[in-house]
Amino acid sequence: MTLPGSQEATTRARPVWVLTPLESAGPLQFGMSMGEAAMALPKTSELRRFQAEPYFPEVVGMQLGLSPAEPTVYEYFDGSGRLFCIAIDAVRGPQVTLDGVELVGGSPAELEEWLFDLPDSMGGVSYGPRGNPGINDLGLVLRVQNAANGLLTRPVLVGRDYADRCTDDWEGAIPECEWLGHVWPHPSFPQDPIWPPAGYTPTWAGRWSPPF
């Protein structure tokens, strides 16, 4: 099912990945090695590799895509080299579905409402300090990404061992680089806020540079 207001940001067809919460997203299974994850996406290339966390240099991020200007998927590996987190580019990434609902490149307001309509057995919606909704029991956080036609949803997914408090952008396991940029829109803000805000100096300033 496509939610009303969900939209493709590009005209080309996206591959469709089915999300199995805490286990896999399409061909990517949590716990894969870097080599296994690369073989699972033979049509994409590694565009770059980067330190994804200011305080945990062992957390490695990989940006994959068709070209440097067309990133599609971001993979994150823990200190043992195992895949524990995946983020999907809202504009060019594959379409990820859960129970037939499209999570990538959709309307933030409508997908937030959909989260609240899910059965209680799937877990309750929670928010981190920066206002991003998600469900820890599903290992799912909805972020937003700026596109030509406004803010679109960018799902961030984690495996079972990292799902505890994953919606908490201070204490959860999702890398710091995924929390930067546009914050989940809220009616009380006249404009889309950005993290970190202008004039604010993060504690990691000078020791780490955000990769994107």
C-alpha cells in the first residue's frame, strides 16, 4: 500500500525491499560482514568509507550508490565489523516496505500517523530529544531528508542487538551522523529546524567532522 501523499522524488523505478524488523531489509541482513553486505548489493558501488561516530571511532559507515552524486544506501558496522544499522536515501534509495506501506520518500506527517495506527503488539511510538519518531521494538526510526519537493522520510533501521532505545538520539546505538541535518518537522516551528542549529558548537567540534 502506498500512503496518500507518499511520493517518489525521482522518476526512475526504485527496487522494493521488504523489511523484516530486527533481521533484514531486502538483501541486507543485520550481522553481515562488510564483504557479505557488498556482495548483497552487486549493482551499487562503495562511494566512500567514514568514521560515523565522534566518540566511537570503531563504528564505520559506508556510503553506497550508483555514482558519487547518487548515494542510495548507508551501511554502518560495529567494532566487530558486523552490519548493525542501515539508512535509506529518501531520494534515490530503494523503497522499503513494512506490511505493504512504503517508508522511503514519503510524507512525514502521514507516516507518523501510520506509526500510531500500528497494533500495540508491534510496540509503542517513542521520540528522541530531537523529535524523531520510531518504534524500538521494530528497530525503526523515521528521519527526514531535504529534497526538491520538501522534506521526505529517510528510514533508519537497526538489528535486534541494537534496538534498545534506538529512537533516543542521545543514548541509542544509531550513529551520530544520522541525527544531523533536518529535524522532524513540528507545527510549532515556523521553519524546518536543523541540528546542530546555527551558532551552536557541539561537544565533538574539532575532533570529528560529519561525513555528510
